[in-house]
Amino acid sequence: MIIDGRKVEKNIKIDADVVIIGSGAGGAPAAYRLAKNGKKVVVVEEGGHFTKNVFNGDSYEMVKLMYRDAGSVLTLGNTGILLPLGRTLGGTTTINSGTMFRTPNEVIDEWRRDYGIKTITSDLLKPYFEEVEEITHTMEVPWELMGRNNQLFAEGAQKLGLHGFPLKRNMKDCKGSGVCPFGCPEDAKQAMHVTYIPRSEQYGAIYYTYAHAEKIIIKNSRAIGIKGHFMKGKYGVEKSIYTFEIRATVVIVSAGAIYTPVILKRNGIGRHNNMVGKNLRIHPAAKVMGYFDEELSSWYGIPQAYCVDEFADEWIIFEGFWLPPSMLSIALPSFGKDIKKMMLDYNHLAGFGIMVHDSSSGMVKVAGETPLLFYNMNKEDLEKFRKAIRIASEVYFAAGAKKIYPPIFSLESINSPSQLSKIDTIKLKPDMLELSAFHPMGTARMGSDPKEAVVNEELETFDVNNLFVIDASIFPTSLGVNPQESIMAFSSYAADRIIARWDSLSR
Ligand SMILES: Cc1cc2nc3c(=O)[nH]c(=O)nc-3n(C[C@H](O)[C@H](O)[C@H](O)COP(=O)(O)OP(=O)(O)OC[C@H]3O[C@@H](n4cnc5c(N)ncnc54)[C@H](O)[C@@H]3O)c2cc1C
């Protein structure tokens, strides 16, 4: 059952077995598994419930409805990085690109070697990945759904002998509408709101939308419930006078790697080692655009459909992207009439994304209820961008591009392969790059040592019993690949551990 919090007109008090804050990649799979095992699950989600009936491709309106702060979350530091977050039922999965990757074995090995992880192994997670892939219909993008934008980059990469492959995505009957980040108009993208959430409802899970959790109720070092208030207004961003209190045996925080630390810090959790909010990783990203003589209709097909991973060992990967005109025009490293000139060429432009597996790390601080995100890009990651911009430009020239627009403010365009050396020689600084990031992680990291970590390997906090963190916050490092499948698998695993320990958790 999904209850619209804007329509609740009284204060409510409920008892449950498990209460979950947030309904995204972390919250929804756990809700499903726990409900299926007979637990009374209540989920509170600050955003609203939207499906294909609402998803009309109007990117501006969709961003206002489903993105946190209408898509304007930004990091501060030696460069500003736009960090969009979902605020809707299904969390960021409802507005994401659908790409699915298992956690790379090397990353788990690194956690075991350098971060004291003992029980988590690739073998342990394997059945969870398999189940996630089955429930979300994860499949490889067929070539014909890729759109010319992805095909061009694939062709260029093949000419240069670079390894690449069609991405795997959660999708069913996808028609390649091309607007994944603004809500799939076919509900073909198998995000949480069309997979785990309806499945969990079948087992009695209750979802309150427009319900903002504030307080974790703690008694004798044990979480026993949460309190919060409903929201009101068209976009659900105003505070209603009506409140909720949900008492439960287990409390799970799945508010994502930016808002989970806000909730934990505001409730005094994690003071023992001051690690909450630290270790923020984001997979900084940039885009390289190519101008081609042919008309490309880059808006047709799946925007994120192909990946070049030739340089994954150097912590760089390339993945497709595309944006409608209203969004592309505000996401280019240019101003005024230069943007106008580029946008007039919209049908001749191709674009591909660079994603860096970051060694830089930042932190989430809290001012009132607002997270302040600090992130400085280190020299190592900056140089990864230099290298990646050069490679993507070479790929585009190999594919027949006439001109490249690199994501560097002072380098307007590269008009021939002979000018590529400009990328090598430019005195690059982080604030010269046009950057965004889509994968915040790491701010309540897991580990076996309470001095270093916020949660243990069962994702229960070291500070407070019966309080679990299940979302992107728990990763000790960035993953180097898109994280949602990892989050879903960890969510299912953690739910199993809660079920196995239920008797002791209830005592
Ligand atoms: C445009 C875009 C494209 C992306 N594409 C991909 C992709 O293709 N593949 C991939 O793997 N990843 C992708 N990602 C990232 C991926 O979606 C996230 O990593 C993942 O959804 C994070 O899961 P989570 O559970 O940590 O948080 P979320 O999914 O963000 O869920 C957190 C939820 O908690 C709610 N919440 C927060 N605070 C409160 C509160 N106080 N009370 C109640 N509710 C609260 C939020 O409203 C939100 O709905 C993309 C991200 C973006 C922005």
C-alpha cells in the first residue's frame, strides 16, 4: 500500500517490525525481503510516487517533481560539482540511467586487504546479484536500441582497438525513448517503483510518501523507532503540521549517501569516531561532445548504452549519455552566444561521458537540516580527466567527428587531430573542468573496526543496536562502476542477516 503523505490529515502512530527511511536502491530490496519473511514493514519516503502516467519527457517539470532541490545539489571545494539526487518513491533509481554492474572482484579484494572487511566476499554476494538481476530484468542493450550516439563512440573505439561492450541495464520492453533520467514514459526501466516496491506491497509493506524522517528514537543504546513529519504542496517541499511516529524492532536508514549522514549526525550517532559524513566518494564525471556532418538524432535510443573499459585499470571508464536541449544547454562548458551556436548544431552533436573511480574524498557536514558537501579533487584524479578527455576526443575523430568540445572551460573546441596536444599541455586545474557526479558513496562506511567504520559487516551501526544503514553510504571506497546493483545486493544480504538474527534483535 502506498499512502500519499500530503493527504494525511492527522498525526499518526504505528507499530511495525521494521521501519525504513528511504525507498531507493538501498531501502526497497530490504523492504521486499523483510516483508516476504513475514515482517511488518513500513517505509517513509520524502518524495512522491510517480509512474509512467506522469512521465511525459518534460525534463524541467520532472526535475522539479523528482530531484532533490530541483537538481541543484552542488559540492564545494577546489571545483564545484553538480550532484543530482532523486527524491521520489524508488529513490534515485526512478530517475537514473538503468545501468547495472556487479561489484568488481578487485574492489571487494581491496576492501578485504585494506579496509578490514572479513565476511564479505564475491562468492557470498553472487546469489544476491543473480536475484537482483532476475527481479530487475537485467539484460544487455541490443545494438538497435543504442541510438547513433552510442554506436558512433563504439565504432570509433573499435577503430582504435579499445575494448568496449554494450552495457547491461534493468529494462523490459524498452523502446529507447531516450529520457531515462526524467522517468521512463513506458515504465520499461525496472527501477524500484516497478519492481521491488510492488513486490513488497504484495507482502504487506506500507509506504508513506512525502514523509520526512527526522528523529531516531533511541532507548538504552537501542533504536526503537522514528519520528518525522509529512510534507505538503504541489512539489511536496513544504512542511505539513501532521507528524508520524513509527515504533519498530529494527530501524533502517536508507536515505542515500548524502542524507543518511544528515540523519545520523542530527541524532548524535557516530560521535565515537567522528566518521559519519567522512569518506565521501562520488565518481566525478565529465562529458566530451563531438560535432559530426551527419544528422545524428542523438535523442533516439538508450542514452547510456555502451561502455569503453579499456582504461579501467587506470580508474577511468567511458559511458554514453544524452540530454534533451533544455538540460544540455545548462550543462556545457560555455556561456552566452557560444552555447547558442552549439545548440543550433544539436542534431549534429554526439556526447559521451567520462567517469573516474576517485581516489579523492570529501565529506558531508550538516548545517541545520542541510548537508554541506565538501570535495577537493586531487591531482591524481585531475590527471585521469586529462587523459580521458584526450582518449574520448581521439575516439570521436576516429569516428569521423569534425570538431570536439572538451569539458574544459578555456579550451573552446578542438578542430582537428593535430590540435589534440592542446589537451596534454594545458595547465589544468579542477575548476577548469565542467563536472558532475551521480554516485555519492562512502559516508557511513562499513568495516570490522569500530574505530574506523560506522557500521559493521552486517550493516548495523557500532553506536546503536538495532539501527542499520543500508544504502550507498556503506561502501569503504568508490566502486569504479555504477553502484545501484551493488547497493541492491548488499540490501538483500543485510535483510537476510536481520532475518537470521531476528530473535536476538527482538529481545
Ligand atoms: C541522473 C542519475 C543517473 C544515474 N544512473 C545510474 C545508473 O545508470 N546505474 C547506477 O548504478 N547508478 C546510477 N545512478 C546512481 C544510483 O541511482 C544511486 O547510486 C542509487 O539509487 C543510490 O541508492 P541509495 O539507496 O543509496 O539512495 P537513493 O536511491 O537516492 O534513495 C534515497 C531515498 O531516501 C529518501 N530520503 C532522504 N532523506 C529522507 C528523510 N529524511 N526521510 C524520508 N526519506 C528520505 C530520498 O528522497 C530518496 O528517495 C544515477 C544517479 C543519477 C542522479
